Amino acid sequence: MSNLAVLPILLPLLAGIFVAFIHKKTSIVRTVSKLIAIVNLLVVGWVFFQVQQEGSIVLEVGSWSAPFGIVLVGDLLAMTLVLTTNIIAVACVFFAPQSLSDKEESFYFYSFFFILISGVSGAFLTGDLFNLFVFFEVLLMASYGLIVLGNGKAQLRESIKYVLINLFSSMLFVTTIAFLYSVVGTVNMAQVAQRVQEVEQQGVLTTIAILFFFVFATKAAVFPLYYWLPRPYISPNPVVSALFGALLTKVGVYSILRTFTLIFNQEVPLTHTLFIYLAAFTMIFGVVGALSTNNIKLIVAYNIIPAVGFMLMGIGIFTEVSISGTIYYLVHDMIIKGVLFILVGATTYVAGTSDLRKMGGLIHHYPVLGWLMFIASLVLAGIPPFSGFIGKLQLIRGGLGQEEIMIVIVALISSLLILFSMMRIFIRGYWGEKMDIPIPERKKKGSRMAWPAAGLLTLSVLLGVGAELFFPTIESIAQYLMDPEIYIDSVLKE
């Protein structure tokens, strides 16, 4: 049973290696990749069901008992995020042939794609901090291959920026792990959580906690460390942008959520109050960026940032209600960002530009794309009864319960501004007078590009209108996170 925990990592990793050997046979690779992605999703779904029914799965690799060996922990939080990751992966693998040229597909796109999914899944499942670093590096190496896929000066410039900022944060990450090891003598997260309670040097631990937060905040694009994100995320191909926007920052958010509920929960008045202020600034500066541009890709990229602010808000408030809001919003945002990046990629293709000032009336030729964009904008902004509303409602309830009025007001205003920024795309890009009839081939392909987004959007809508089906699971995860002893006991078997 415990061996199930390695499957979400192992299957895509082996798939990435396999398709590398046949990368020039594009049509075969496409078919094989779609089949593998679907099979992997079914396997992950089955593992998720087992965890939901039986409890956390703990795999001690090589039969080395924790905390001495490598441990994978498939708890309900990890498996929920791994399942969401693989749902997005299936949508992206079906979108890829519509988005990429044959040449780009043959340059190891599917290999990097599967390795990225393996790295993201590993980051969610690992039970020790050093292997969290290792899986970060795996997903980053895959992302380096994906971000340079294509050509152009702008893409090269943004790729260099992306690589340098991640190299710096990775260097600080491994240094901070060494610093923590020197204090507690272990990197196993369960044992670290146990030993930090006994350490007398709480000031040193608080410093280490802030360093870890700095690393994860850089990867999650928290204010003021968000400046690097928007343009590197829109420079590559739309399918790569969809993967990045849906997954990469969320690994940083997950790392903050995991470490600051399990390990660094001794100085809550200091660290978590800092989170609330940073969350407010992250929301504000993110929506300002989204409102300041006419590039539809940049509008969506900037809207990643306030979403991170909402999630950090829940961690900062640090109650069961707010944590459940963070988890629900995290799952929602992974899906809806995948939808939006696919849709703006399709919109840019059919319009021939990403500049709002140069498009209009697209809904007359592409009604499916237009109405999908409209619904996705409502979902992103948190309009009832969609999934964004459920997460934000819990966050606001948590904020009001702790009398954090300032962050609640900022969250509400930011939600309205997010809606305004997205409605600009629909009103100026799709609404208006009917323009010239598009090229038939482009119209046909543009319609095909919409279907992967439609599938994801349907799931996102279900998360909202069917919240009573999903919320009990999210609530149980929040209860689990607020009691670290459950995680410690399951891993160390005490």
C-alpha cells in the first residue's frame, strides 16, 4: 500500500525518459503522451481515493525507517494537489498540438513536460526538506527547457532573468536547510517539527523561518519578490505559460503552507502578522499591474500575483476557517489559471496580436472562446456561485473572525479590480463591431484550441456550484494541518 506514494512521481518521470527516445516521431509522441497523461491521472485518482478512505500513505524508500531514510508522505493535502496537477497536465497535453509547431514539439517538449509534472508531484509528496529542494530543482530544470523552447530576443532575455532569479533562490534554499540542520540535526519534516519544540534558541529558529519564507516567497511571487514573474511567464509558448501559471507559483505557496503549519508555528504573532501585511501588498501591486497594461497575456500573468496574496492571507490569519479557504482557493487557482492562459493563447492566435487596442468583435467569429473567457473571468474574480467565491468566502470569514478588518477590505477591493481587469479583455477584445472574416484555417484551429480550456472550466464551475461535495474534504485537510501531531505520528509511527 505504501508503495503507491511513488507512482505520481515515477510514472511521469519514466514517461519523460521514454518519449525522449522517439521525440522526432511527432505524431506517435503526441498519441503516447496523451495516453500516458490519462493513465497517470487515473492512477493518481485511485491513490487519492485510497488516501481519502484509508488515511495517509507513508513510503520509507529502501526500507530505511524515518527519519533516517527518504520519506514520501501521501497525505490528503499532497494528493489533492497532485490530482489537480495531473488534471491540468491532461488539459495541457491535449492543448499542446494546437499551440506548438511540429518543430517545437520535436525538440523534447513532451520530455520536459513529463519531468515537470514529476518534479511538481515530488515537491508535494516529499517528507523531508532536502528532497523538497531536490524536487524544486527537478521541476526548475524542466522549466528551463520549456521556457527556451522557441526563439526570439525577448524570450531569451526573459529566460535569462528567470534562470538567474531561481538560481539565487535555490542557493539560499540549500544554505538555509544546512543552517536548520546545524540547529536540529535532521531534515525530515516530521522530526524537525518535533525537535523545534525543544530548541531553546527560538530567535535562531525565527531567523531560519524567515529565510525559508524568503525562498518560498521568491518562488511564489509574494510582494516585493514578484517583479520577475509576469514577462517570463508570457514569453514562451501558450501551453508552457499555462503550465507555469497553473503550477509553479503554487509549489511555493504549498511550501509556505506546509512548513508554517507544521514546523515554524512558534512565533505566530510575528511571522503570521508579517504574512498578512505582505498579502495585502501582494494583492494591491498585482491588480495594479493587471490594470496598467493592454497586453492580454500580461493581464492574466499579473493576476497570478493577487491570487498568491489571497492564499498567503489565509496562512497569515492562521485559523481552521482561513486555512480551509487557502486550500480551496489554491485548488481553484491552479485550475482557473490553466484555463485563462489557454484562452489568452487562443485569443492571441486568432486575433494575431495580444494588444487589446488592436482587437475587437472577436465574439462574432469565436463565440465559444468569448463566452469561455467571460465565465472564466467571473470564476477568477470570485463571483458567486463559482469556486473563487467559496475560497474567498472562507478567507473573509477567517479574517472577520480574527478582526483583521484591513486585509478583508483589501481583499474585497482587489476582487473587484481583478474582475474589472478581466472584463476589459472581454469587452474590448470580444465585444464590439464585427471585424473582417478570419482566415478559415485559423478559425478552425482557434475553435479546437478552446476545448481543453472548456474541460478545465467545467471542473472549476463544478467546484463552485457543487461545493458541498468537495468542501468536507478541504475542511478535513484544514483540521489536519492545524494539528501537526497527526503528521508527526504518521511519519515517525510513535
